[in-house]
Amino acid sequence: MAERKPPLILLGSQAGNGRSTRLEGMAFGWQEAAWLGDTSLYDGVRRRRIVAYLLDAVISIAVSILLGLATCTLSVGTLGLVSVPAFLLTTPFIHFVLAAATLGGRRSATPGMRAMGLRAAAWTGEHPGALRAILLPALFYATVPTTGFLILLFSLFDGRGRCLHDHLAGILVFRADLAQPRI
């Protein structure tokens, strides 16, 4: 199997610890964590991620509805000036906050991912961190709607079931039950 090279995004890496990065001319040379090469970690991940996303969407929508009720109250006082921007921006904002707090947190998984037995890690095997966790939904919102969801077919051609936004953010999603002792 050919050596896999991660993208050139090194957000939150621990450069200088002897395993993350080193400059070689204009290219970065780093090693993927050895335990992430185990192909059994990615069995059924694509299906689990779809269900996990739907669970996270339900959570985001429920919180959006609650904030929407609060916005309705505010819109009466502002004659509706607050309501349109709030309704348009609430769900993506909640998605970013949810990702930063959960995917970038200690457990490295959103509530939907935890329910489906998934976790995320950076290429180096480290926790993704808040910056990568915010970058992931940003790239999702930038690529998926603009391509009419066709970009998600990218995962069918990736052996690990990774989407383009996973590659660009430098994140691997794997089955937590098979990787418990490792991360």
C-alpha cells in the first residue's frame, strides 16, 4: 500500500515534538500515526457518519427552534429587523459551536458520532482541536451545498470513507470501539 500523505493543513499540530512536522525545502514531511493505518477502524464508518450527521442535525434544529422562539420575542420589539438574519444564521452557528465544543473537545466526537460509536483524530493521531473542529463544518458548508451534495460521492472513492472536507481539514473519523486503547 502506498504511503498516504495528509493535506498541507497542520492546524493544532504539535510541531517540534519529533513526529508532527519538519520543513524540507518547500514541502512538509510528516508521518501519519501508525495505528490509523489499520483498515478495520473504517469498516462501516460511512453509514455510521450519515446517521450521526442526522442525529447532530436534529440537535441543531431543536436548539435552533428554541433560539427561534427567543428571536420571535425579540422581533416584536425590533419590528422584525432581527428575525431574518437570526433565522438564516442560527443553524450554521449552532453547528460551528457544537463542532468546536464536542469534536474539538476531550472526547473528539459530536453527540451523533458518540451515539454511533465514532471518534475523530488529526492525521498525527492527536485530538483534532477546536480550530480543526470549526474548519470541518466550514468546509462542509462551503463544498456540499455549492456542489449540490455531489461532493459527498468523494467518500465512495476513498478507502476510509473520508469526504473532501475531512481531507482538507486533516481529520480522520474512525470506529471508537476498535481504537479505545489508542487515543
